[in-house]
Amino acid sequence: MKLTARDIMVKDFNMISQDAPVEDAVRLIVKGKTRETGYKTVSVMVTDNVGNLCGVLSMFDVLYHLRPPILNSFRDSFIFSEHELDSYIKRFKGLTVAQVMNSPVRYVSPDTELMVIIDRMVKEKSRRLPVVENSKLIGIVYLAEVFYHISTTWLKIDI
């Protein structure tokens, strides 16, 4: 029996509108669900006004956009005062999810085979691949769930 995305995808996940305030998305991540494997979700799926997947917002995206953009030009030697950092936090709070999310989104179909998923995740250094069917998000394949499945099923490691 070949395993597919449908077999290992997580069906219980958070979604948010691209027009929502970024603070709402951060709140969803902070209160993220702990999945069956014990891993906590660190991202939220972003949808457009008709419910189609249009982006992903992760902890990394939040931290990237929260820090001062000038850091893109400097190495580790730039120092900020608390007052300066407060202004960047205030700017960040005014953003929408669409301004912070990662897009376009790479995704798989429900019938994508597990080894193809593993190959894509490794090559793209991806922690998650949304599962899309008929333009609708139906699940997410997480790296942790793939690893857990391989460890317990193929390698027969007791957890």
C-alpha cells in the first residue's frame, strides 16, 4: 500500500483571512494546537475572501517582519535603544496578515505519495506542505508528522 498526503495530513489546523490584523495571527500561533504527535503548530494558513489558500504565516515570518529592516544591511554589530524597538513594534502591530505572510504557497495534492513529499520537504527545507484539493485547503503535512510516521512505521521505533 502506498502512503499519500491524505494518509498523514493533519486536518485540524488554524486559518485566518489575509485581511486580518497580524496580531490576530500571532495570537493563533501563540495559542497553537498541540498535535497528536506532541508537536505544537507554529504557523497559520492564510485564505483569501473566498476561502482559497493564499499564504502561510509562521513564527519565522513574524520575527522577520518584527525586526528593524535596517538589519538586512548590517551584520551583528547594530544596537538599538528600547525606544527605537518600540517604534518597530508599533509599526508591526499596524500590519495585516497579507503584509507579513509567505506567498506564493507550495502545496501538494491529497494523492501525492509520501516519498515525493519527503523529497520536496528536504529539497525545499520545508516544515509543512498544505494539502489542496479543488483549490481548497483540506489538510497540512508537517515535517514532524512525516518523521514520526517513518520512525514508528518503517523503522519500527517504539515511542
